[in-house]
Amino acid sequence: MIINSLTNHYDSTDGLDLNLVLRERIEGVNSFWLSHAGNKYPTLLIMTKDDVASLHFFPKDRDPGLRSVGHVEGLDAGGTSVFYVNSPNEPQEIINDSIVPLSVAIAVAKQFERSAKLPDGVEWFAL
């Protein structure tokens, strides 16, 4: 698997601890683009902020994909939270009902590492 984040590029996750990789932060945030070697799609985007994350699965080119569905206590159900996509200067407002605990995001990443199929460790909303 290949991982591109705001801070690092990993050509292979063999021997890497995804739990540690997905906890890397720049001022409390990061984003991770996960794909399988030799293939741009499917791609899993994990945007992290402190101990929460938002997930987006892109199955193929020109497909809007699916976003995670989450219910994190303390977040306004009708509100949004700011994450960062490709740089610490590129804010992205994400609806709070798509945010999941970081532990869920890590479990989903581990599933995606084993198989390029849509992970079932989280509820998905098709866009």
C-alpha cells in the first residue's frame, strides 16, 4: 500500500505500524491518501484532527465516492469542523455527521490495507 500525507510518503506499509503513521500531526492535523501499489483507485482519504477523522472512499476516477458516517459526542450534529486536505494551508469544512473516532479510521485503514474493496468497518454514505 502507498500512503501520502502532509508530511511523508510511504511506498509500502510492510512493517509499518498504521496506528503510528495515522497519528502523525502537523499542528494537530494531517491527511492521508491511501492506495494500492500501481493503482490510483480505489483511494481512501483519511483527514485527521486530534483524535477524530473523516473518511472518503473513491472507488474509481470521476466517481464522487462515499464518505464516512459518524456520531462523535461533543460535536454539533448540524455543524461542521475544519480539516486539512493537501496542505496545512488548505482548509476543508467537513460536516460533523461524517466524523468518526481516530480508532475507527485506523481500523478502516487496516481493512483497506488487506483489500482494495470498500472497508466495512464504518457506515458509508454514497455521494
